[in-house]
Amino acid sequence: MATPSQGSHARTRKACAAPQVLETTSVRGVSSGRIHSVEFSIRQATQADADRIAELHVQAWQWAYRDVFPDEFLDTMKVGNRALLWRAALETPAMRVWLAERDGALLGFTSTNPSRDPGAGTSTGELGALYVRKEIAGSGIAAALLAWATKDLHARGFQPLTAWVFEKNQRARRFFEKHGWTTDGEVKVETIGGKSVRELRHSLQVRRSAG
Ligand SMILES: CC(C)(COP(=O)(O)OP(=O)(O)OC[C@H]1O[C@@H](n2cnc3c(N)ncnc32)[C@H](O)[C@@H]1OP(=O)(O)O)[C@@H](O)C(=O)NCCC(=O)NCCS
């Protein structure tokens, strides 16, 4: 299990050569006692990325949500259906989707938007999604995407920030917790794939410096 929080270190620099790449980031971490380094870029997604986002999204559900949903539901998820949803999301002006890529390969993505919760204040921002490929989980790239999304939401004036996480998604809960997000007591129950699932809202109340 990688432990980027133990002895890990992230370095960030602005990319000048490729205008569409907003940032090139190198994450160094410790995995099974060995230091590894992964360099990747972060850029905003466009409509042309909807299929790739959907493909990673479905793969991530299939590796990460085995404790949340039945195998039958996960194994029959359709990338095409998700691509339709992402196409619509990418057309929503207040929704931004950010991609982490290396050599043109999509490693992970995150999305940021105003809170969609009923009754939420207009200044409440939401981390709508955060997904990385199974092979790079634990590498620190998810942490870099979270920092990027947080920075984007704060730059747009949103505070506090919220994110919904399935109650049974222990890995994500631990991930948010170690980055300072805490459960705020809000719970919702959704029916997905014919199953009722509980989600816990996590909040980041205090403005933190991104990095
Ligand atoms: C959630 C996600 C973005 C986190 O990224 P990651 O690179 O896997 O996160 P990290 O490895 O840095 O942190 C995960 C932590 O959970 C711990 N963990 C792993 N499995 C766990 C489990 N079953 N129970 C409790 N903790 C667990 C890890 O040990 C680590 O904690 P540590 O650093 O204290 O050792 C990534 O796993 C992912 O894409 N998951 C699928 C999609 C998802 O759940 N998204 C979040 C909701 S939108």
C-alpha cells in the first residue's frame, strides 16, 4: 500500500510550452518501501474527452465499489450511458472537469461545481467527482487532483466545500479525512442499481492553501 503521506513530497511548476496544459506536477511517494515518482499534467476537459472520462469512471466503480453495489450491477455498467451524462456535464457552464494525464493517457479526473444540495448557500462549492485508475491509486495523484479542485473552487469564491461519499466506501472516507475533510452530519439515501445506498457528506470548512 502506498503511503504518500509518509515521506511523500509534491513538486509543482507551471507549464509554459503547451498552453492547454495548466500545470505539470510530479508526485513522489513511498510504495512498499520503494520511492517512486510519477509526472503528469492537469488540464480542463472538453467535450472530446467525454468517452475517456466515462471509461475511467466505469472502471473505477468496478474496482472501488464492490463493497457498495452488487457484482451484477457493476459488471453490466455501460460506458455509453456514462458518456451521455459526462457530455451533458461538460456542457454545464458552472461545472468544470479536470484531467490528470501522462503521455496522453488518462490517469484520473475530478469535477467542481456549485453545490447541488437543496437549500445550499450560493457560496457552497462541491467536489462532484474524484476518480483515479486502480493502478495509480496510492500514488499521490488523487491528492494532487483534490488539491487542484480545492484551489479551483476557492478561486471561484466557494466556501465551504462539500463532497458526498458512499458510507461503505472506506478508502475514500479515509482519503478525505486525511486531507482535512470531515463528515458534517448530512446523510442522503439514493437508489442506484435497485439498491438503497447511504452517502455521507464531507466538508472542508477552513480555507487551506493549495499545493
Ligand atoms: C478515493 C480515491 C480518489 C483516493 O485516492 P487514493 O490514491 O486511492 O488514496 P490514498 O491511497 O492516498 O488514500 C487512501 C487511504 O485509505 C486507506 N484505505 C485503503 N483501503 C481502505 C479500506 N478498505 N478501509 C479503510 N481505509 C482504507 C489507505 O491505506 C489510505 O490511507 P493511509 O494513507 O492513511 O494509509 C481513489 O481510491 C479512487 O479513485 N477511488 C474510486 C472512486 C472514489 O471512491 N471516489 C471518491 C468519491 S467521488
